[in-house]
Amino acid sequence: MSVSLADAADAARLVALGMRPKLLPARDLVYADLVRRCREDEAFAELVHVVADGLGLVVLAVTSRTGVVLAATAESPFTVRMDDYARRTAVRDRGERVLHGLIHLAVAALAFPRPDDLANDTYVGRVSVEQIDGVVREACRLLEDRARVADENNDPLDDAPELERTWRLYARRPAATATKDGRLAPDTTRSMIAKAMRFLTEQGFLVATGTDAGGTYRATPRYQVQVRELAADAAFGELLDLGMISVPAPGGSLRTLGDAL
């Protein structure tokens, strides 16, 4: 493949635009033209992947709806490491790190609870802080029941799935405790959820839509692409397998996953 300096510059420019999470092709003519070229020109698309690979990035999707969706490998200088995430979300200890991981799984599972939702580009996931807290607490209740049965059967949880080993950390935290000035105390689960969702908003994965229910958000097409990758994660599957994730009904109310199918 013959590559000109101009082609290499355009490929690098497209990757750079993809690293601006809130920018969409619909809002930038140069971005839209480069996305169109990437989708229509196989040689240029290959060059975009090569440039991304050299930066430790993986191209997950290139569409007019999402723009370029990138994921960083562990070796990439652009990886958001746990220490960086902890500083940005005020995570205070290892226990809270585990809880934030559980919260992110719950956000993804609630936004796109069915395989069809991930495959349907017209589906828009909607989540709220209170919904996520309710989902995780219900999961904790179910996992507590499972742990009790395991104890009765002398079946230790050392080899149990990841969620079964972490539910106690979440269950013992208060959902919402106000400080003297009326704000949520930082050690509450809803405060942690709000911080995680603000981070996802900064990354272009969620868009804030209101303040009801502790904060409401809609998922972006970029997040849908990311969750498709997450769907292969074992812990994500465990959360869905509990069978109590809720999905929006046509009228905007919530119903259980079992009722929706």
C-alpha cells in the first residue's frame, strides 16, 4: 500500500478527533468527511487502524453516529489507570475501588440489559442514580440469599463468582446520608454512583437529562459500542444472570427483565 504524508496526517487527525469523546461527526465537517472516507476507502481505514495501534489504541467502531470509538490497551499512554480514575472520582480506598467497578457494571447492564439492545442502533438506554442503587442492592439481597444457602451446604464462597465475593462491601454502605449542608455524604453508595456517572458523562458515554431520581442520564451510541465489548466480561454476565435488571417500558415506567422478554 502506497501511503502519502497527507494520508498519514489525515489518519492521525481522525484518531485525534476520536479522542475527543464529546465531539461527533454531525458537529464537525472535517470529522464527518474523514469518517466517510474511512468507511468508503479500505486502504485509508487500514491506515487509521495502524496509526491507532501505534498509539496503543484499538478502533472499536467508525460510524457517522459515533465517530471513531477507541479503546486503550493496557500499555497505551492514554489508558485511564485506576489511580487516575480514583483521583477524578475521589475514590478513597481499595474497597471503594471495588464498589466503583460494580457500579460501572450495573450502569452498563441497566442501560443495555438485553443483547438486542446492544445490536439495535436506535435503542437509547436511560438510567438514574436511584435505579442503579436499587439494582445493585437487589443484587446484594439475592447474593446474600445465595451465600446463606452456600453456608448451609458447607460450600465456601472462595471459588464463587466475582459478584458473590463483593456484595457485602456494597450492602453495608448506606444508600444516602446527608451532610450538614444537605449534600450526599461521600461514603454513601448514591454519592459514589453520581461520581461514576459524571465520569462517564465526561467520557462521552452518558448525557445528563435531569435531576430527578438523584440524576437521570441517557446512554450515547459511543457507550453502546463500549458496552458491546464489556458484554464478554464474566462479571457483567453474572449481574444479568441474576434476572432482576429492569428495562424501560414503552410508557417510561420500569419492568423487570423477565417481564420484558
